[in-house]
Amino acid sequence: MGKKVFIIHTSDVSVDDMNNLFEELAPEAELYNIVDDSLLPEVLQNAGVTKEVTQRICAYAYMAEIAGADLIFNQCSSVGESADLAKELVSVPLVKVDERMAEVACEQGNKIGVVATLGTTLGPTVRLVQATARKMNKEVEVVESLCDGAFEILRSGNVKKHNEMVIEKIEKLYDKVDVVICAQGSMVPLVAELGNPPIPVLTSPRLGVEKAVEVLKTLK
């Protein structure tokens, strides 16, 4: 039997995409999903994680561990700092979706652009990059770019307009930074529309799952 991976989601929208990535990169893994779609609305309403959001993330991580998880995967960057606390409460590895992306960005440049459509994702992603750079003993400059209103447009169903707005923000960073981070998984499809960007443009899901797979391979 394969290793058990429990994925904590803040929306059911991400379930298929994350499962498909794990099935591609770790076909032997047993996948289980914990979905609480009340988390992200609460984060948005409060402009950040609340004590209750953190408590739930910690509870889900604990439940995953007692259910036999070999690895826990946090899917949502907006609750990444809650996942950091949860990581301290469990004895199995907990991997965040954006960990590897931050590492790669710090490896590839000193000036790092972070593009987000939500302030609740922008802040945690910027802090993750800064913390990652400190761990790597590297000085980086982070350039923030919030695509205000794009998230609401995406939720209304206008994917084309959302993509156009985000692409414009990304392209404006080309001559300002060495590498661009797309802070949300919802941005993955639009990267193909960039053509051949002059600098690396990174997204988190595949890189995050690759990191999780590496960790799985170290487990007995």
C-alpha cells in the first residue's frame, strides 16, 4: 500500500487539480481530502486569518494524523501561516503548497515580484518569501503587486477579464524584478498565455506537490 496523503483545502474547486497532480507525480500514494469551504470566506471577511481559522487548520492536521496520514499537504496560501502552527502540533510532515515556489524564487533572483488578486494571499506569500530568504542566508527585495478586483471578476465567471488583468500586472514587473511569483493556484492557466516571458514566472501547485513527493520518498 502507498503512503497516505491528506490534503487540506479551503475550497472544493482545488480538489480535482491537486488530486490530479498527486496522481501524476506520486501514483502510488493514497489520497484523502479535507475540505472546509468556510475558511476562505472567513479569511476574506477579516482581512486575514482569525484565531478560529487557525484552530480549524490545526484540528484538521491533527485529525489527519490520527487518521493515519504519512504526509499532510496544505493547499491554500491564505492560511499558510495557520499551517505553520499546525506543523508544530503534528509528528508527520506538513508541506505547504507554496514552500517550493518560494525556495525556487529565492534561488533564481534577488528581486522577486509577487502578484496576487487577494491581499489575504499577498501578505502571507511575501512573508513566506522573506522567511525563506532568511533561511537561505540571502538578501532579497520583494516587489508586491495586488491585482485589485480580479478575484471578484473571476468569481463572477469572467475568466478572460481576470486573466487579462493579472497578465498586465505580471508584464509590468518584467523590467523591475528577476522572477515573478503567482501567489494563487487560480493563476496557473493564464501562465500559458504569457508566451515566452523574459524572466521566470512561477506558480505553486506543481512545485508544491513535487516538494511533497520528495518528502514522501524519504519516509520509511
